Amino acid sequence: MKTKFSSIMLAGAVAMALTGNALALSDHDARVQLDKIEKSDTRQAAHAVLSDLTKHGLPVDKALSVVESAVEHGYSASDVHQIGHEMVSQMEQGIPAKYVADTADRAIDAGYSAADTNKALNDFQSKVENGMPADRAYAAVEQGIPRDGHGAGMGAGGPDGGAGMGAGSSSFGTGAGMGAGGFDGGAGMGAGGSGFGAGAGAGAHTGGAGAGAGAGAGAGAGIGASPSPAAPSMGGF
């Protein structure tokens, strides 16, 4: 009875091993997929980065996922090399390949540009270098990446009370908005910066300007209105 049970267990283990091998993506299969890329320079970059990533311990299927996603989102050959270089650099420093790849894959799938994906990777690396476990660092970065690829931000003006608002496509992107307000009803504008997006608003006030900063992200447009009443006429001045 014991021998029969052992034989069943052994047969099950062999079956599972065979199934795993059947499901695992081979390097050859990955190369066949990449050969379908139309642009020759992008195709060559994809092959080169796939080789670099797998040499540094990333499974073929995961490496292919990152590279293919980058190409599908319009990354150029230079973009693919840029992301691949940053990933390899982090893996060479001992950061777990899985979480490096997950960070890149998540940012690319959210519609981030190569530059913004690079910023997400740098943010992830910074958290790890500051003592946060890689899985928690990834979770923190992933949480900040919008699922729908959109973010919004608002900036409030200074003494004029001008307001600006911007809504855009990524938390690392650039947002722009218009604000109307101030004591004299002057127009103000808020423009977002990069790196998790910083929105700014400014309102005009008879030659003076006030500015305010707000959190925001992405590229897009928005409109804000100041609650400040219009200034009374000075009459003859």
C-alpha cells in the first residue's frame, strides 16, 4: 500500500513538472514574437533588451511582457533601450528582478512615457535603498499609478485669489489649466510640472501677480474660477 501511494505521488510530481515545462515560454518562442515587430531598429532594440534582462535573472516570459508592452505603447528603439538599461542597472545592484519588472510593466501599461516610466523605476529604487522591502516599495509605487491613466490637480492663486486647474493622463505628466479671478477679475493660468505633477495657478491684479502650487498630474486642460469679487472702480485714478 505504501509503495503504491509513493508511486502515485511520484507520477503526480512528474506530471506537474512536464506541465510546467510545457507552459514555460522558451527564448526561441520569445524571439519569434519579437520578430513580428515591424520597425527594424525597434525590433533590434527589443531583442537586445530581452537578452539583457534574461541574463540578469528575469524569466523570459516576464522580460517579453515588458518589452512587448513598451513596443505596443509606441516606445521607440531609444525608449526601449532606456527602460532596459534602468532595469538592468537596478538588478545589478541586487534589487529583486521581479519587482523591477513589475514596476516597469505597470507604468508602461498605465500609458506612461519612457521618461515617466523611468521616474517610476527611480522612485521604486529610492524606496528600496531607504530600507523598504522590495515588495512594499513596489506596492507603494503601484498605488500611485492611476488605473485609468488620468490624474487631476489644482493650484490656488496668491493675494489675487486666482485659481487654476489641470487634469491629465498620468501622475508624472504635465497639466495645464486656466484660472479666472483676482480683485480685478484678471485671468490666471496654472501649468503642471513633472515628477508626480505639480500644478500652479496665478491671478493678475493690476500689474501684480499671485501664484499658488497644488498637487496634480498629467496633460490636459481644466478651468477654475476665483470666488473673489471684482474690485470696485477707483474713479478717475
